[in-house]
Amino acid sequence: MARITVVMTGASGSAYGMRLVEQLVGHAHEVVFIATEAGRQVCAHELGFDIPTVDQAGALKAYLELPADASLRCADPADLFDAVASGSHPVDAMVVAPASMGFTAAVAAGTATNLPERAADVMLKERCPLVLVVRETPLSLVHLRNLTAVTEAGAIVLPASPAFYQRPQTLDDAVNFVVGRVLDVLGIEHSLFERWGSGT
């Protein structure tokens, strides 16, 4: 069982973060979920799911149809005293899905003004996997330089770019491909999409 922090920022693509939490918790991994205020607003707009400020874990479990005893904890993005803000707290990986360009810029600059940014900073300094599922297009030179900086610092940039060789039939298929690639990077087995060459 892995301990994984999942952050959802205000970029478009809330479905990626929700599906990732569903998959990780559903496969008995321990998840700490953090939604920024913008992330909560975008989730409500895109998915119709208004993440409450009270009992977030209970609401998430109900929304994702997870067991009541599932290992899911929600942290306040303003709480810099949370365990994931410290390098001495064991975390196996962190995924930001979706990752806004603003969040990416903060990680590239090392500002760490809130819990998600600090948790990302901890991943880099502790040399632990940090996966940024970036969702923006087109990309400016500023974006590209920040993406280069976080990559050089050790992060894995995984653009939210679904493939089409598996002939997706639904939006869920497209979401599953991106989330499946995140799980691949983390070394977690899944069956979210059919792999290239698997039918030969």
C-alpha cells in the first residue's frame, strides 16, 4: 500500500483528480486529498460536485462510491502544519491533477505559500515522485520555462493528453487513459485502458 498525496488545483480537468482518487483508494492505497479553493470552484462547475468545507472525506467517499472505511484523508490547503508539509512525514508520491500553470510557476519558484505548494516542494527536496498533470493550451514561453524548471528539479510533467489509438468511445475513456498513465508512472497496476499491442 502506497501513501500518495493528490492535489486538485483550479485548472480545467477536475475529472482527472476525482478518477485518480477513486482508483488509488479503491485499490487500498492511502490518499491525502487537497483541493485548492479554485479547484473546488472548478470541480463544482465541471462535475456538479460541490466539495464541502466540512467532512470533505465523507462527501468524497459518497460521491466516488467508496467504502466508508476507505483510507482517505482531506487536508486544508491553508494548513501549513499538516503532516505532508514536513519532509519527515513518509509520503511515497504526490500527484497534482489537474495542475494549473499558476501552481506550476509556484513550484518552479519554490515559493510554497500554502500546503499544496509546500507538499510539492517537500517531494522535490526529498527526491520523491512529483507528477504534474498539466492542463493548458497553448503554452507560453513562461509556461515552457516553468515546466522545464520543475522537470530539472525532479518533477514529472504529464500533460493531460488522451490518446486515440485505443479508440475512446466516451469521455470516461479519455479520462481513464490520462489517469492510467499517471498510475503507470507511479508503478501501480491498473486496467483503465487497452495498451498498444495488447491485441496482437
